[in-house]
Amino acid sequence: MECFSLLRADVPALIDHLGKFGEVVAPHGKGDVSYSFEVVQNSKDVVLDYNRTLLPLKKQFLPPIEKLMDFSLKDLSFKPIELEIKPKVFFAIHSYEMQSILRLDHSMLSGHVESNYLTRRKNSRFVGISFTPDDFHFSESVGIGIQEMEGFDLFLSELDDDFQLFVLTENGRSLIQSFKSMKTAEVEVEVKHEFKKKIRYHYNRLPKIFQYAYHSDVWANVAERCVGCGACTLTCPTCFCFDVSDEVGVTAEDGLRQRSWDSCMLSTFAEVAGGENFREKTINRTRHRLFRKFKYITDEEGLPWCVGCGRCTAFCPAGISLPDIVNELIQEDEKAQYHKTIRV
Amino acid sequence: MKRLQDVKTNEAVDLYYPTMCKVIGAKQITEMEKWYELQMPAGQDLGHEPGQFVEVSAFGIGEAPISISSSPSKKGSFELCIRQVGMLTNVLKKYKQGDMMGIRGPFGHGYPIDKLLGKDILIIAGGIGLVPLRSLINYVLDNRQDFGRLIILYGAKSPAELLFKEEIAVWESREDVEVYVTVDQPDDSWTGHTGVITTLIPGLKLNLDTTMAAITGPPIMYKFVIMSLKSKQFHDDHIYVSLERRMKCGVGKCGHCQINGIYCCQDGPVFNYTDIKALEEAL
């Protein structure tokens, strides 16, 4: 692995250099406490120390609202959307965020291959950065360390307030070609940050917990507090459910069909014509969300579909914590095991 | 896990564009249901299996998943029968001969014909459950020598809600089809059987080893029909059900049709009962 040392003061120059490949998208401050991924206008505005953006990087690949076609109501014809997809570099991306994109790859590219997603993906490069976990991050519990570099082309690892730049792919090498402000260095990975939030079990043991969790009392407790707003799924970097809907222009002569983010936490998500609702109660929906992250896809692919970014917990207006739910399920399972032992 | 590097650019498909099909026949057959015959642009076949569905599109309103009602053995056109229960279906009500209807699909898995060949076929249809089952019934009738007995149980709320009455009369007139129709709420003219559909089951004489059941109806019906079949010691793996969900995309992405971990639009809508009986959200 090639490794360079890079001064913090030279990072803006690196961002400008990456701009030769395409648009650079990086974290920016939004208000006093929030961050978002924005196209870089001035490389000095990029924030390198951020906890998490409100909306995940999935927004760049599956836009919240995406036009699918224009149609005419006069002659009932439609015109597919011609997408103009530019090459982009995603800069200062955390490891869990990258892992969420790898999971979205699976969801969008297996079975039917989504064309817009694929084009956007093929035209993107990723530069990772290490981070300091806050009270909500728990990605280590789902197998994603701060320095996990899978999926990145380049990775910036903080070292003594400056950075080490790791070159991970051929694409990464060409991104920094002729960039001068760095020196070849010995690989030195600093691991000083501890995760404060943890799931008590190794994620390998979670499938067993979820195998018996369907009828757990924990769901009723969660449902009692949940207000069903859907913030957890909107901010989840691996949630991808959507709705397809039509909008008609004011003249009622033409319109467009679009898809937009939807949420299995919203009460009508599983409703069919005539009013039958297959996940009618909040308890059904809170359970479905967690099973989507720890059971259904996990059983097939062997990986938790939660990446431990902490967004669903940090942005939940009711203070519902995903790792706490998992820990409660673990505790309940332990109690059940304990009672079983006594009975024997 | 599927990875980006495993996918070639030319594998991508435009998943959401409908094919405009011409309505070549349309008839309101009950107060709530309308039947349509549709033709693909070049008169080609839709290429479906009995039990599959399409997404029907009306620009300005949206799309809805609709069962295909005709058998694939019918060439050159296909049929839908749509109950008017929502915004889209009430707009479709106005569609007449010569109009164009947007169609995507067919999607999902229908009845596994290879597993039904040579078997006695027991059809149990409640209400508009007859619509998708009609594709299987007519497939069996068009390939009559490939199947054993054909037994059709059909229940509706009232005589006025019975679908495909003329076709049912033809089935009844055939010696190689056993048809039993029942209604819950008879009117004065009704001379047939009265009662819910499960009342037809106890009297059936079935060879349990050679009979395959296909059940479609309102959600509440499945539990009771399956209970009745099981009281006859009917084999679980001989039961097929077709489940209704609100498929938005049809291609296993949007999440609306998920039944626990499975996508109804991909793995279903037709399921073997053994594959879904442990899923709490299925029935």
C-alpha cells in the first residue's frame, strides 16, 4: 500500500486537485451543529472533523425525488429522462458511509440492475477519512472500524493533527497523479479512538438473537415511544424503499412520473386497495425496520445491514436508540437462557 | 454480496417505462368490476405464466399491480379484470375500446405448471380471487389432457357480484369440469348453494396424493380455507396461494410488497403454502 504524509494545511490543495476529475462533494457545516454533503465551491469550506451529516451519502446515488419520465396527457406518450451524470469525487467520507454504499450496491444491482444508480456509481470516486466517534456512532459493533478502507480509492488517516494518505486503487493513484504537496511516508496507523456506544455482542452472534426476537416484548416498548415519523429510515444510509407517483402540470396537459423516498415506518406503507394493511400497528413496523437491518438480508448475505452511523438514534425525535433496542433483545435472550438453565 | 465490479454497464435496464397496449375489448361485468382485453404494440404475446401480474399505468394518476386474467395459451392478446376501489382503478373504469393502457411486466412467479401436470387441480376462488385463477383454469382447459380432475369452488358475497357468469356456465356444462358456486347473501332469484366458501369443502371427495389446490381470495379467506383443507388431511405442500400486496415497482426494490423477508413481487405473488406458513405477515 502506497502511503504519503500530507499536512492539514495542504488538504484544500488536494481537494482542488481532485476537482480535475470531476465535481468534488464533501461535508460542509450547515447551521451550528449540522453537516451536509455539498458540492465544493471553495475548498477551504470543507469540514474535515464532522460527526455525521444529517442525510447520508445515499442521497447522491438515489436522490430523494427522481424524475423517471415526462408524459403528455394529450396523446398519452412519454419521454424517458436523459440523465446527465457527471464524474464525482466524494471527499472526506467515513468508513461506515462507504460500507453503506457497498450495501446499496447489492440492493440496487442484484436482480434487476438499476440503470441510474449504476451510472452514478461507475462515475464516482471515494476519498475516505478517519473520524472521532461521538455518543452515537457504534459502527465497530457491526464490524466497521474507523480505518476500514474497503471501497475507497484514497484514504486520509489522521496522524498527529496531520494526515497519512493511503492509495488504495488504480483509480486512486490517477486521482493524485502530479499532486506535489505530499511526501512518501512509512505506514503508521494511529488508533486512539474508542467507541462509546456499543452493541454488547459481536455481530456474528446477532443472527441468533434475531432468530428468536420476533415475539419479544421489546417491540411493544419501542412502539409505545415511536411517533411513526419515518426519520430513522430517511436518515438511514442503507434504507432504499421508495414510492412511485405521478404529478400533473397546472395546464393538465402534461406531467411527470417520479420516485421518491418512502418509509416502511409510515402507517400506510403496506396498505393495499380496499384498506387491508399488512403492517397495521407501530409494533409491526418497528420490528420490520430492525429485521431489515439484522435479519432478512443478513441471513442471505452474512452482514448486518446496519452500518452503525448512529443517525436513526441521533435524529429520532422520541429518543429511540437502535443499539439500545439490540442490547435489550440481547438482555431478554440472556434472561430466557438463564431461566431455561434453572428449570433444567 | 453483489459488487459494483461484477456488474457490466450493459446489464442495466430501464425498469419503469410502460409499454402502451391497445384496449381491444372492455366491458363492465359487475357494478364494481370491468374486464379488458389488451393488445401489445406489435400484436405479440405478453409472455406470462398463469398467476403473474402486470403494473397498469394511467398517466397523471400512477400505477397499480393487477393480475392477468387470461391464460398464456390465448394468443395475440391478454385480459385483465379490475375492481374499482381506488383513484387509479376508477380512472381505468372510463377506458374503452381503442384507448391505450400502459403496461409493465409480467412480474413475479405464477403457478408452477410443471408441478401441476398430471395432477387433479382444485381451484378455490373467493370474490375477485377468480380473476388470477381464471388464467390457471383456462390454461388447464386449453391443455385438458395434461391434467386430472378440474374442480372449481367459487364463492362471492352475492349473485350480483359473481364474475364471468357466462364463462362459468360453459365450465358447468362441460363434463370434465366440476364447478361449485356459492354466495353468502342470496337474493330471491338465487337457486344455487348458499354459505361461505368453506362450506363447499367438507363434501369434496379428493385423492389427497394427486390433488393440488390453488387458493385466491380476500385475506380473511385463506385461514379458514386452509383450516378446512387441513381437516381433510390435505398436504401443505399441495397448496398454492396468491397474495395481494401493493407492489409499486414490481422488480424487488421499492419494499412495499415485503412479507417479512421476502418480496411478494419477486418470489410471489403465487407461493407454495409451505414457503409462507411460517411468515407471520403473510396471511
